[in-house]
Amino acid sequence: MNWLEKTRNSFDAAHKQNRYILFFQTIEPFPNDWYLTLGFLTKVDGRYLRRSAMPRQFLESKGVVFDERLLVTAMDLRTIDINTAILEETRPSALQDAILEYISLRKSQLEEGNIKARTLRFETSAMKSLIDHNRWSKSPQKALESLLREAPGMRASIFKFVSFARTNTNLGMFMPKLNAESGIVAALKRYLNKPSSKAFRVYTFFALDYFHDCYLPRNAKIHIKEVGDGLEVTFKSHTFWVPSPTRILKK
């Protein structure tokens, strides 16, 4: 509080004195180097450790140096744990059973280093949203369709769970087909308005879906080669040709 009063003003110190009590209560029993230990970092609410957060600025003024990569991983793991706890507490159902089984599988893959914590964080958030939609839907498939209409950006994060459910359950789930035409038009417009490597890659994925009925998750490893006025896109052992947006841009 003395630091807050000196670096801000008396009003801020008086107004915010109770806001950060929980943070200091949380770290009080921790060892001095807690900020370098993943297990302790995951116990701290990430709001307190943002660059702009006053508790973090106070600690840094005392010589604490955070490892940004470790901090990001810790916050991802914390979100995974929170999402998992919420999913475990939802009303039992076949969909809940499938989700918890899938999360268990993915956590094993995470421990083995085969996936990143960020990936599982996105997946658990998407499955939490799917469970929410399932409360009001007639079936898991209807819940999935409702979710993707409301949040199409979750498509990549829910894709592998749906594949898992198709193979290992009787839920009857499958990925709804994208409106490929509107998707490629929007992706092309984004690229033409503001060309970038990310926009180029997004266009390529939509082009594969539109021209070849080949939907791939957006994190799929593809190789793109410009050939003439088109692109050769290779995924695993398959190569596809699609028109190049750069040629359209030149015209």
C-alpha cells in the first residue's frame, strides 16, 4: 500500500486497497521463487499477473522477473483445470462422458509433449460452450450446429473432439459443412483489402473446401507453392490446385 500511494496517489491507494488482498493471501505461503515454478503460477489468477496489473508491477519493482513463456503456459493450464472442473460438475450425459474421456486422453498427450497447453485450453473452452448449448438442444449434433452458428471461430477447436466422438461413441456427431462459397468470398475480400501471410493461409483453407470439398482444421500442416496463376497445396500425400489470390490482386 505504501508503494501504491507513492507510485499513484492516496486516492488510488485507498480505493484499491481491498482489491488485491486475495492475491497476496494466495502467494503468502509460497516460497520466495514461486514465480519460477509452474505449479505455483497455476494457482494464481492471471488477472493479477498481466503486464499492466499493479500487483505484478509491484513485484517487478522488488526485483521479480517473470518468465513470459512459463507464465503463458501456467495460465493455459489454469484455464484447462477450471474448464475441466466446470465440465465435471455439469449434469451427467453421454456427451459429458465423451468430453471427459477426450480431455483425459488429451491431458495424457499434453504430459507426453505431443500437444501444447494452448491447444487444450482452446479445446476445453469450446467443449464447455458445447455443453452449454446441449442443455437446450434436442441432441449433441443440434448443440454442435447451434454452437458453430453462434461462434464459427470455434470450429478448429472442436474439430478433433467431434472426430473422437464419431469413432468412439454413438452420439451421431459430425462436423456441419461450412457455407464454403460465402467463406471463400469473405477470405478473398480480407486478403485483397489487407494482404498478409495469415490472410493468404486462411484463403487457402477456404479454397480447399470450396474447390475440392476438403475441409482441414486451420492448424493443419500444409505446404503451399505458387505455380503459374494458381497454388499447389500439399497435405500429407495429397496435392490440390486452387486459384491464387495474388493473381486476382494483380488483375
